[in-house]
Amino acid sequence: MKKIIALSTLLALGALGMACGDAATNNTAANANANRLANTLSNANALAANAANQIQTAANQVSNAANQVSNAANAMKPAANANANAKP
């Protein structure tokens, strides 16, 4: 998230620099820089989305493992109850 904020700030500062720049500035170079910044920001957003998906997948795997443990514990209850109720 910090990278996205930093890149957004950099993009905004670049746009401000182009708006306030000297009239003799080469617009082609400025546009190329703006496009590079936009592409970098887009790539950062894609990486962040990918990371979020990987975190969600990991969370789902942990949840599934917890459910399996719970199911195993539930499956053991009848035997535990029978053992507890067995008369010596």
C-alpha cells in the first residue's frame, strides 16, 4: 500500500511539474515520462491485487485445515464418550 501511495504521489507531482513547466519543455518527453509513471502505477496495482489474492488463498487453506481438525475432533467424540461411560 505504501508503494501505491508513493507512486500515486510521484504521478501527481509529475503531472503538476508538467502543468507548471516551462513552455519550451518537450511535450513528447513529458508524455513519455507520464506514461512510464502510469504504467509503473498500474503494475504496482496489479502486484498488490496479486498479493491480496495470495493472502486470501492462504487464509482459505488455514480455514480448511481448521475445519479438518474440527471434523476429526467431532469424529472422535463418540469413542471418547463411550470410553468415559464404560464401567470398570
